[in-house]
Amino acid sequence: MPSHGDRSPAWTSRLEQRALALWPRLDRRAIRRCAGDAYCVVRLVSRRTALPADAILGLLLLPLVTQDEGTTWFG
């Protein structure tokens, strides 16, 4: 995970998109206020789920899967 000083807009956007895809009822403004801080997003999500914080972080930071990889793995 990037350190606090080197978060690019792409990293922030990807983190926001992943959080909203997994938990669509999250407050978009609250996620934007996290400014790419994965731990901030974990605190937001933990209010809405029984998952432990490390599981939420793992879901948020999973590597992206390309269309080709998905086709290879799942046919």
C-alpha cells in the first residue's frame, strides 16, 4: 500500500470505487474525505459490517484482476 505521502488520484479513485462496489450504501462524501487512506475507509466500513478490520482491509487492497485473468480462471 502506498505511504501517506505518495497517494496518486488513481490510487484514491481505485480505493473509493472498490469500497463503493463492495458496500454500495456507504456515504460517498465520507469516502472522499478519507483521501485515499485505506484505514480511514476501514473505519467507515466497520460501522456497517461485522467483518473484522483486517478482513475489510484485505478486501479493499486485493489486487485488480484483468478481464483476461478472469476468463483464464473461470472460463
